[in-house]
Amino acid sequence: MRVAEVRADPLNLELDAPFEIALGTRHEARNLLVEVETDEGVVGYGEGSPLPPVTGETQGAAVAIAREAGDLLEGRNLADYRALCSDLRAAFPGANSALFALETAVLDAYCRSRGLALSELFGGPPRPVETDLTIPIVGADEARQRASAAATAGDGAGFAHLKIKTGDEVEAAVERVVAAREGAPDAELKVDANQGWTPEETLRFVRRLGERGVELGLLEQPVHRDDLAGLARVRDRARVPVAADEAVFSPEDALAVVRADAADVLNVKLGKSGPIAAAEIAAIAEAANLELMVGCMLESALGIHASAHVVAGLGSFDYVDLDGNRLLAEDVVASGPESGPEISITGPGHGVVPERS
């Protein structure tokens, strides 16, 4: 069960509609696909979704690093997957998307060789995972329409949790969230500012929503990732659970957030940390009595299902935001993007074999 070959290629995926957040607008996901093939002919698949303002990588750089990593992996025993992943992180620090794709492909190949579901590697059998749905930065009318559609999506089951992108002008963000509440009156609303505000703007946003009678279930990364003092100030005054997202890429980052008393929730995103370190961050959150969230980038079913397996295996996540493939015009599997809130996962590995690339 040794690595015979590593392949890495660009994976370009058109979005169903433009996706705007405080960090910019995306029209397509410029991802990468990694395949790790064993000497027994078993292939594991991994995906990364670079976003320069967040991960610090371009697609071209991520693909180049993943290809270079083949020299480090080829000939190695997959049973030593922890050592392999540790060596990758030591050799390519900061290559977050490339490392996510490589680590996922390594773990997927190992699990497929052993006939295991990826979730079992993290402690539990595969089981359905329920996600929220994201509403990007759009006008109030469109936010209302999207929220209403989400409430009845997936054969009427509907999304019980919606995440609304903010971080733009405060009053426009307030109107967007109020409109989403009108469109989906029974859904729990979370907002994600993607570092777009100062602490003062964040508190004004929360105050204005309160005046409009809207309660939030979560306020995600409202201030810059390096401003832990500002994040702590928001947490103290907003009276809304606060999540750290871009502030947490590694277990060391998670410890810094805990020591600063800066958040109620840690967002564990495999596109930032990779699967193994995600489990370590989850353990830190549990030890510190913080809640856990899992997030995603604009990933296809490959990345989404890998993350869902970690969620199912660990069993300790309070918030699930794994809707990246629901924003695509076409997924990598023939069935297309999933529509409802449930992610049905299977094995072996993460269970996804791409049918297009």
C-alpha cells in the first residue's frame, strides 16, 4: 500500500450565479484536483479551493506545489498517513489549499485500500449531515427571494439554517438580513462579515438589527483576523455568539483565540487546516468549552463530502456550513449539486469519484 503516483490538475467550476462576499466577487471556483494512486491501483481523490485573500494562494501556485509534493510522497507507505501529512506541512508551510487536496487524497486512498469510510478514521460511521445555505451580498429583494426559496428547497424539506454574507455598508447589510428574515421567518440566521467591519461597525450592525426585531444565531468573523482584541470586544458587547473563522488556520491559532477569550465558536475549515489538524482544533474547542463550526470554500462534492465525513466521525459540531457545491452550476458527479439541506455520505474513503474534471 505504497504511493505509486501523485497527479494534480486545475479544476475550474462555474458558479450558478455570481457570489459576492466582503472580500470580492467570484464567478467560478478555480480549484485543484489531486489524485494519489497506490501500487495496488487504488486511487484517492482530494480537492482544494484557493482564494488568495484567505488562503494566500492562486490556483496555479497550488497546482504547482501539489505536483512538487509528488516527489515527497511517491514510494511512501500510506499506513504512515500521519507522518506523510506532517512531512507535507513541514515542506510546504502556508500552502493551505494544496495541502488540503493532498491530505484528503492520501487519507482517501488509505481508506479505500482498507475498505473504510473516511469518517471511521475520525471515530464514527458515515451518517447524514445537515448544512445551512449561504446568501451572498445581494440586494434586499433578492435576499428575501433566496431565503424563501431556501425554506422550501430539497423536496420541501427546506433549510432550517441560513448564513447571510455581510461586511459591506452596515445599513445595506441590515436591510439584507431583515429581508432574509421576512423570506424565511422560521430559519435560524447567521451572518458572516468575512473581516469586513471594525468592532464599532459590528456593534452598530447588531444594535440596528435588534431595533428591527431580528435575532441572530451567530456572528462570524466580523473583524480582521489579526484583531483578536477587537473580536473579544465584540464578543463582550454584542450578546450574540461570535465565531472565529479566518483567525483560525492551525491548532496554534485556535489556542491564541482561546487565550484571548475572543470567541464562543471556532470555525474548523478543512480548506484552512487540513483534515488531521481540523480534528486537533476540534479537541482544543472541546477542552476550552467552546462550540464548533465547520465551514467550506467553493468546493465540489469532493471537498464537501470529505468535510462531512470529518463532521460525522468527530460528532462534535454545533454549526455546519458545507454548501459550497450547492452554489455550482455543475458538480463533478453526474447527479449534479445536492439541493436540500442533507448531505448523504458513503464510503469507502469519502465516497466521491469525480466524473468530470
